[in-house]
Amino acid sequence: MTSDAFNAQPADRAFENRLRPKRFEDFPGQDRIRENLRIYIEAAKRRGEPLDHVLFSGPPGLGKTTLAGIVASELGVESHTSSGPALERPADLAGLLTSLGEGHILFVDEVHRLPTVVEEYLYSAMEDWAIDIVMDSGLYAKSIHLTIPRFTLIGATTREGLLTAPFRARFGITERLDYYAPTELRTILRRSAGILGVALSEDGSLELARRSRGTPRIANRFLARARDVAEVKGSGVIDHSAARETLRMLGIGENGLADMDRRILQTLAQHDGGPVGLKTIAVTVGESEDTLENVHEPYLLREGYIAKTPAGRKLAPAGWDVVGGKNAGPGTLFPAG
């Protein structure tokens, strides 16, 4: 399985949207965040005011976009969606802001990738509900003051540390999403299986959940492929056997490690455990630094397979166990059959 399986691809958008919960009641996990948002939303509705600007952060696939949609649904307002890379110029932002209605949600994914000039235009929009657009240049330059409806900006980021302090300070609500427990992932899988109309056994859901790296997006993708396996090679039911066969085909080991994860660990082992710089690892395994840092490293760090040091990445004891070195056991570098 390549790292693409852990990132949302264009072909997956319709599938993911079909499975997204629309209400808090259908959103398992992240209990503290859900309860906080319920209170903030109810308070805003009672006061007749827009919800404070919200920042969701955390690794990919944990539900930041889904929660933004639920917030809009619970508020009963329209949601407008964009992304940091798509808003290249202030004019792009101005066109989007002037299309908003009172109390509407503006959801910006990858908000840390907003160009600096666009981010600075957002400051006055977030605080004063107005922006100043400069038309033409030189002697003919003139500024137009535009008043915009009061709105709520919801930003989602996998790299909160890249946000500037002034920008981050303008979000009244900041919540960081964490990985899900296997029991929560099983609840998500059962709900998704019901939407897809596929039978999912208890042991099948457990097998998929425990190897999904605590991430709903990955669990749902495993479910989609297990449905194919169950229909073609099994009885149509995603049982333990179908789940294991699916994970074997995808190259997912007992520990939830994919092929790219194992290549990262092997690269560190070839350098006597490190430290090895991120650029060197990226060149060796043939993947971008951004993907390694955002998609693979969080799980490898959390599970104790690698350690991050000022000099680079090092192989931790659990990582040595996987590659079978440093007096470790036989290793589990390759997925079980």
C-alpha cells in the first residue's frame, strides 16, 4: 500500500462524502470536542450571533472536515468550502467573502497554506467584518472598503505550528483532534457498513479497526476494499477471513504498518538506526518530505517506532523489533499472510 492510500484522492471524495456523519449523534469519538462544540453552538444560537471562528488541527483523516459540516448543520446555516492553496490572491478571498450570507460558515482546509497576503486580508474580515481592496496601481490606485456579513471561519490544519501567531490568535475556538480507539473505529465501521449495505461481522470489524492506525478515513477505505474481497472471494460477508485477506493484499502488517512505513524503518536501519535527515529519507524511499512528515511520521512517532531528534530521525527500540536488528527478535518487516 502506498502513502496515497492514507491521503484523500479525487476518486475517494464521493465515497467519503457519502459516509460523512451530518449530526453529532452519528459522530463517534472526540467526546470532549463534541460536547464543547454543542455548548458553543447552543450559546451562539441563543444570543443570535455567529459562532466564534474555529480552528481544527490534527493528523489527516480524523474528521476535521466532517466536524465543520456538522457545525454548519447544527447552526442551520450554509457552508462554503475552499482551501489554502486555492486562495492565491486577495481577489479570490474577496469574491468568496462577498458571497457569504449572515452567519454562514467559511471552511478553509489546509489553512496553514494560505499565502501571507491573503491571510492578512482575513484579519480585518475576521474582526471587523470588512476588507479593503486596492484597485489598479501607481497613480491610479484606489482603495475600496467592502463590508461583509458576519460569518464564522472554520480552519483545518495538519500543521498548526505553521500558523502565524496573529492569525491563530483570531480563532476563538481551537480544538485538536486525536487518534481514535479501536472500539470507536468499530462503531464507525458498523455505521459505514450499514450505509454501504454490506454485512460486517464482529471479528471482521475488529480486524479492520485494530490495523487502521486510529484513523477513520483509513478504516473506511479498508472497509471498501474488504467489501470487494468479500463479494468476489467470499460469501459477501466481511468476516475475519475476508478482513485478513484484504489487509494482506494491501500490504498492511499485524502492527498496522504499510509498505512505506516499513521502508522508512528499513532506511533508518541501513544507517545504523540514525539519526537520518528527513530529506535523505524522502530521497531513499521515493516520497515527498511533506507526505512523510504529515502522513507517516505521526503514527510511527506515536507508536514508538521512531524518535525525532534535532539531528534527524532515529530508529526506536520498537522500530528495531520490526526490522529484526539490534538484538531484536525475528522482526515483522513483512505483513502476515
